[in-house]
Amino acid sequence: MDGFVRVPISEQEPKVRATNFEEVCLGYTEEEAVKEAERCLNCKNPRCVGGCPVSINIPAFIQEVKNRNFEKAYEIISESSALPAVCGRVCPQENQCEGQCVRGIKGDAVAIGKLERFVADWAREHGIKPHSDAPKNGHKVAVIGSGPAGLACAGDLARLGYDVTIFEALHKTGGVLVYGIPEFRLPKDKVVAAEVENVKNLGVKIETNVIIGKSITIDELMEEEGFEAVFIGSGAGLPRFMGIPGEQALGVFSANEYLTRNNLMKAFKDLDTPISRGKKVVVVGGGNVAMDAARTALRLGAEVHIVYRRGEEELPARAEEVHHAKEEGVIFDLLQNPVEILTDDKNQVTGIRIIKMELGEPDASGRRSPIEIPGSEYDMDCDTVIMSLGTSPNPLISSTTVGMEVNRRGCIVAQEETGATTKNAVYAGGDAVTGAATVILAMGAGKTAAKGIDEYFKNH
Amino acid sequence: MYPILRKEVLADKIILMDVKAPRVSHSCLPGQFIIAKIDEDGERIPLTICDYDREKETVTIVVQTIGASTERMALLEEGDSFEDFVGPLGQPSELCMEENLEETKKLNIVFIAGGLGTAPVYPQVKWLHEHGVDATVIMGSRTKDLLFYIDEMKAVAKEVYVTTDDGTYGFHGMGTNQLQALVDEGKHYDRCVAIGPMIMMKFVCKLTKELEIPTIVSMNPIMVDGTGMCGACRLIVDNQVKFACVDGPEFDGHLVDFDLAMARMAQYKTEEGRKKLELEEGDTHHGGCGHCGGDK
């Protein structure tokens, strides 16, 4: 190895993994991790840290890996991140830490994400848990939602001595980590449940089956249950549809429904909750969620097409997910867009009418906007269509909380530097504020709000 | 865990349970529903709230065994617990809101409950009675063995008319026939609330449209999370997509696309399940198979 190429990582063979729900990436061994860690130049001015939304001291933990002090490496990561085994698996590292790595200028960036994952997995396998010796300060804080934003915020507040309770609407903790991201990318029992346990070990209490805005409101939590501050990390849960004919037919699902049935309710294990096992599935959209839905459908036995209105370069999904999807046999129909879903007399999907697109001038997002090519429509047979067009925030909380502003898109208005909303002592972060984004950005917002809440108590 | 404090068999395959659920019992209102899950591997099952007791912190649910999950639920006994019990979900009934009470008092209201629909109708009639509004109730089922809560309903309603499709109890006919008969007698209603199988609500709405009685229905489509996340429960109401779990479950019945809603109920039905339903329901097959459109 000349130092320009990263240590390759073992993965399940594409043909094998396309038929099971086991994790795709097998992770580094100790030897491989140490070898990869040796590629880190330990830069004086580590640009990778600036690329990390939670500012993990990356060179420091990698040096510890190099020296085989894995426990110390875990302690360094834990100072900044409550969910390293999750982030090592699902962060878009190529745009963050690894995108900044000096090694990447002439060759491969250091595999920071894979090393983070190695350290977190090693710690779990060796029974090492994060701990906090901070004295309790007696202040009660409620955290709404047990997804990445909520867990990060709760973990940091507990380390500062706060008495934190997380309220989760679903029956399981983890938010998008359990209902959205599939098992083959993020094992639920082994990884997610273990990291949630770690947060609980810091003293955080979790109450499931509580829908804030329905079971109890934020105002009631503060007035009747003694919570002095609240963090809202409720995510962006409402699925979008296209508004094209045939969208209400049998066989048309939101990616949320499809993934929730499979991931949260474990339909792939043939338990009580059913899932439609299509023979030919069309997934509309090009983000990470679309890749997850497509690769799930593939594992349930279908031929799968991804239909996306822009081109390969514009695919919003992580490069690794696109690469994995292609390896497994997902077919990409790019620069194409559905105009109608075709149905039979029982209202069951029989196909989809698609129009071809070309790219025009850059739009407001800076991406070249797709334009329909007149007369290019064609029909594709299929029995299932999965709409993966993004999500918007759920109004359940904002509509039941007095004095908290939302913007035009229904997102909660919060200050970027502190997470403070327009309501006193109420903070927010993650997808509920930004609209659908990534796990790590939500975690970053959760951490920012924890600091903001701590400041609030110091000033009151 | 949410323990079952009382279990009672109300009628053939219809079971009532009082479940200890403090948060739900404190905040629920008539018209809302809950989601219950038996254990780790169970399905999330939406169930209507039949009654609640804020002091005892219990919520009363009524379950009809119609599939694997509800059959499993029926095996639970007093002292057993649900692993998960979440709610209240959906919007409360507009007729049962303090802020609308003055308007509601001016109305002559008729409820039509079909089959299990008696369960969600009861707390509404009870709430109205406690707030000085007495409503008329027509409660019907296919046959005598499926009737329940007649005495409870009589205690809170102005008058109760019971119907059976096969004539084994009360008025021989459907709820729609009874309503027509009452109107023919000269009774006048300003508002109708119809809750029951979709096919029954569809035909009630057809009639009340002719009779020009504004009608509210409570929709019970397939759901997963019940908080607006999955979109499985989407309906077309007034040509717009609505989610029954967060926008409903109650809607203006004259604006609901029932044919689409009934077709969507068939999504996860198996051939085997459809045949079983048709066999059990025989001549009175109500379209619950989601396959035949219910038009017989």
C-alpha cells in the first residue's frame, strides 16, 4: 500500500446480500483499522474537524486507533457524539470530514467514517459505555422525539447534569433510525438499541407512546409536569405525493409507509404487519430514502427501477448508497419523470406513464432544472409504485403550542446559533426546523440546542 | 405496559376492555381513537374509544375479531397487558366541543351506528347528554347476536331505535330504512352522524344527501403509525387528499369518495381472507372484503 489508497473494507457479495437483510458492510478488523489509521497525517490544522457537524476531534481519535488505544479513541469520540456507531454508518462522509481530508487531494481520503464505526463497534463489543460524573443540577428538561436530534440533545444535557426525559410518539426509540433506515444499512438491535441504551446510561429517561400535541401539550408539560425547558426534535414526518392521476391506487405507497412496515414493524420477518411484495417496483425519487426503499424492495424479491427526474450527478443520495444499489441490481431510469399511474378496473396499479426530461438552466437550488421533452412519454409495466419525494414537518406540535412561530413551509422557526424558538424556554432542531436533512445535521442541531438550553438556565 | 382491568364479551366476536392508560384517559375526547399493540411482534391496530374514566385513568375499547391480530387480542384476559397503547389520535368530534356547545344545542341530531360503530357513537351521545343535548340514535347490526350496548345507549339518548338486517331483533331492515321511516313520520333532523362499515356510511350519505341532512362520518381506513407519517390512510375528500389519522377521522360524509376508500381497504387482504369473510357474512356480506365494492 502506497498511502494513496485506503484499506479496502469487506462487504457481503452483492448477489448474496440482495436476498437478505443482513448488514452490507462488514466493517474493519483491528488490523485493518490500525493500518488505515496510519494513513492519517495528523494535520496541525485538521480540516476534517471543520467538516464534521458535531466537531469530533478526528485526528486525536485516529492517533489512538493507530496506537491501539481503542478505549481512549472511543472516549474522544463520545465527547462529541452520542451515536458514533450510527454516524459511522450513515453520515455522508464524502461531503463532510472525508471531503476535507488532505489525503483526498491526491488519492483516497482517510476512511474516517469506517474508523469511527470500528471504534464504536469495538467499544460495544467490549462493554465500554459512555459515562458522566456531572453533578445533578435538578433542572427538568423535556426532549420531544427520540431520533438523532433528540438523542444528541438529551445526551449532552444529561452530561451537564440536567434531569432529562425524552417523549417518543412511536413504540420504539430511535425515530428515523428505527422506522426509516433499513436493517441492512443500520442494524436495529445490535447498533441502534445499544446506542439508545448508552444515552439512557447517562441518566436520560425515555417515555414511549406519548404524542406531544395529543397525549399532552408542551404548555401542559411546562405548567403541570414541571419541565422548565423543552427541546423539540420531532423530525419531518409527513410524506409528499406528486399529485398525478392514479396516485391513490392500490400498490402506491409513500416511502415512509413502505419503510415503516419493513423496518419498524419488521414485515420482512413475516410477523403480524403485512407488506406488499411487488414483482416489479418503481421507486420515484433519488435521495437516500429512495435508495433505501429500492434496496428493500429488491430484497423482498422484486425487479426494481428508480425513476428520477434529474441526472446521475444530481442524485441527492450518498455516493455509497447509489453504488451499492447499482451493484445489487437496482435499475436507474434517470432524466425521467412519472406523469400518470395506470390502473385496472379494481384500482390496482398496472403500470406507470413516464416522460423523458432534459436539464435546463440552474434553478433556485443551483441545480440545473429538469424540463420535459414533449412527446417522449412511454409506459412501463409495474405493480407497485413507491413515492420518495421528501417529507415536511408534522403540524401536531406547532399547532398546539401557544406562541411558537413556524415558517411558510411549516418548519419551526429557531435561531441557528442557539436553537431558541420564538417561545420562551422552548428550543428546536433537526428536520422539524430545516425540513428533511441528514442524521448528523440533526445531531448537530440537537447539540447546539443543548448548549443554548444550558445558557438559558445560566442566565435565569 | 398498559394493564387490562376489565374484559367483557359483548356479543359474538365483540369484546370490551377497560385499559389503564393514564395519559390517554386524561386527554381523550369523543371522536378520537387509540392505537394498541399486543407485544413486540404485534401489529399497530387503530381502535375507537368507546368510553373513558379520567379518575380511574382507564380507556374503554371495543374489539371485533376479524383477523389474526384481533383474534390474538381477544385472547388477552383481565390482568394481562398491552405492550403499547397510544393516543388519543385524530381530531375530537366537532359536536362534542365546549366551544361549539351553544350551536350544538340548537340542533336535532340523529346518530346512525352500524355494527361496531356503536362503540364510537356511544361516547359522543354520552358527552352530549351530559352537556344537555339529547340525541336520537339508530343502532343496527346484521343480526341479534351482534348487538351490544342497547341499555347503555338508552340511558344517554333521547330515543333509541334498534334494527337488524335479518329481522331477528327490533326493526327489520337497515339503519337507512329506519331513518327514512322516521322522516316519513314527520321527524326532522338538522344533523346526522353515521359510523360503521364504509358501505353503510356510503348508503347513509346517499340518503341524507337526498334528505338534505348534513352528515358526518368517521373513517377507519388502514393505518400504520396514526400520526400522519405513513400516508396509508389517505382519502379523497372534496377532491383533496386527506389523512384520516390527523385530518379526521370525522369528515363531511357528502364529500368523501367512498368507492375509492373501500377499494383501498383491500390493499393487504389475501384471497383466503376475502373468502372467509364472504362465507361468514353470507347474504349480508357488507363489502368488508374490500373487493366486491359492497354493491352485492
